[in-house]
Amino acid sequence: MPNVTNQVSLEKAQKNFIHVGAAEKKHTGMGRKPTDMDVREEDWRLLDLQKDNVEKPQRGINYADSYPIYDTTVLYYWRETYWRKLNS
């Protein structure tokens, strides 16, 4: 499988979704409607770069190789168990 990178940052994608309903404007109208199974966690919030310790993308580095694979829920930046919060 080819290495595919995000075209927009998580911060920008969240803002785009609020304004146009998609992570990127070119994908507006292409997603499915939410179902009853699509429930947002009560504590979820928008990413805050002043508060959240997120990695800075660098060309040639596959950050997924450094993610903890045993429990992917530690990747949720809004939770107290966020792995980069615990490591900072």
C-alpha cells in the first residue's frame, strides 16, 4: 500500500468540517450521514494547539510507527490517558 499522508492538519480538518461538512472542501457532500452508532464522546473537544501536545509533521517520518499499538484509545488527545500528555 502506498504511503498516503493527510492533505490537511487535524486542526484545519476540524475547522473545515464545522464550516463545510467535510475535512477538505473538495470532499464536501461525499461522506455518509451519521447513524445512531456515531456517538461523540461527552468529553470530546476541538484540538487546541496551545494545550494539546501533538507532533509536528516532518517530511520522511512515518509517525504511525511511533504510536502505541496495544491500545489505540491513548491516541485520543481529549482524554486524560492521551499518550503524549503522559509523556510530556
